[in-house]
Amino acid sequence: SLLEEWGVGDGIQGLEQFAATCVEALAGHVGFVKPQSAFFERFGSAGIRVLEDTIAGLRHTGTLVILDVKRGDIGSTAAAYADAYLDEDSPLGADAVTVSPFLGFGSLDPFFDVAERNDAGVFVLALTSNPEAPAIQQAIGGGGHTVAAAILDDLRTLNGEAAPMGSY
């Protein structure tokens, strides 16, 4: 809807103009920008190219990029996502990503591994604001804790020895 509101049109040219304007206006003036990958992906490979350009433009000025991808999968698929979004040599490489632990906390290990190698960060969903979230995130698990609390406990354990603070 922002593309229409800005009068640039809901197409790839509008996305390019919108993204370039945001990079020009924000890069170097804010600490970080959190692009939502889906709004680029909806335009296919052309949208991914704009996302790559946006990430590169922001990072070139020292603006941190938290790529909002909310990925979560297992095994080789999670490893491929992690390489795509957190490897410093990837055209989609960001400073941090958002991930979903709801296929099991261990499914995020590839993200943590690649983030560690590339001095990147991982933001893990635990308790989100969408209206349907409480049905899952506040459900009580086998240990008597909510699912969200279990995720936060796992993160606390993972980051427990990190100083001054954890990477995830």
C-alpha cells in the first residue's frame, strides 16, 4: 500500500523508486533498517534484485540491515537460508535476520552457526503481536512453561556465556 500512497505505482519500477528513496533518506542517518523481504519477493527475481541493491546501499553507508525474513526450517534447507541471508559474501547478506523457532529450537542451529562465522545476528520470534499468536506461543508445554518461555530459556542458555551480551 505504501507504493500506491507514494504515487509510484504497485510494480517493480515503483518498488525500485521507493527503495532507492528510502536508502537515500535513511542510510547513514539511522542505526538500522529492517526491510521486509516479502514485499520484495512478491515481484520475483526483479524484486530480489531490488532487495539486493537496497541491502548493498544501506550497508555501504554503515547502516545495519536486519532482514525480516522470519525463516525457519530444518537441515540443509535452514543451512541454505542461513547462507543466503547471513553470509557476508551473499548478495542478500544482512547484518541480522528474523527467524521462527516453531519447527524446534534446534532447527535454528544453522542460522546461529553462520551468524557466528560472519559476525551477524539472529532475532528469534518468541512472543509476537499477531492476534493468533497466543494459541501457540502461550500454550503450556511438557515442562510446564509456555512455548514462548521455553524459546526464551533456550536463547538464555545459548547466550549465557557471551559477554557483554549474546549474538542471538
